[in-house]
Amino acid sequence: MTSAFFFAIPIWTIRRLFIKLFLRKIGSGCFFMRHVRFINPFNISIGSNVILNREVMLDGRGGRLMIGNNVDIAQETNIWTLEHDVNDNQHSEISGDVIIEDHVWIASRVTVLPGVKIGRGAVVASGAVVTRNIPPLAIVGGIPAKIIGYRKNDLTYKLNYSPWFQ
């Protein structure tokens, strides 16, 4: 059975309580803006100090979705673990785990498809469609996402939402 939860509760502390009831794992110091959607949240685990902006959709139907620590996911991003096979006569499904390692920054309106691993410290530019694995520290953009550079950062920061987001 697949379940979807859409959290629009305006008070963060109450919203967090409801989210913690359904996710497989959620670390400390996380902040999720309103209107984040979880599909089959029982397959979704989220590390510490993760920020999910408005209208982010996380899909756990086709496999596990694992998000590491200090990950920043901007608004209107969709992360899928299940899609249809465009070359199949029966319109069958393709599924796969999605792994997002620590210190990844996913900019707004990104789509991540099933079976993808985004390496530690990678950056995904706005509007990109991630169809294959991204190596650590890579900066990718486009459709499909391609490497356009590499990050030069020691990744020692710890994400912390500002109170004005609440």
C-alpha cells in the first residue's frame, strides 16, 4: 500500500512531530518548509541538518530514498524512486533506490530519477534532470544533467535554518 502525506501545517514544531511519525529515520536539526510531500514515507530516511524547501516531493514507492547530513534541497524539486519505462509496450515501471550523500546542494526545480546516487558535496543546478550517478564534488546542470565543473570546498559547514523561515 502506498501512502502520501502533504504537510501544510503552519507551525514547524507541530509539522515536525507529524513528519517524525511517518519517516523511517529523521536526524536532528532538520527543517522542512510547508507543502513538502512524501509518497510512501516509510522508505525515506533523512540525516541531520537537512533543509527541504517549499513544494519538495520525495517518493519512496520504488525503493529506498536516503538523504545524508547537511543536504539543502531547494523548492519545487522532485525526487523519484519509481517511473515508467518509455520503451515498454506494457508501460511497466522502473524502480531504484536514490542515495543523496552528505553536503549535497540541490537547487530549485530539479528532477532526480530512480537508481541515482548523488555523491558527497555535489551541486545540482536549477532545472536539471538527474538521470545517472553524480560523482563527489561535481557541479552538474542541464537535461540530462552533465558535469559543468567541480566544487572546491572542504565541506566543513553545518546547515542551520534561520528562525525567519518558520
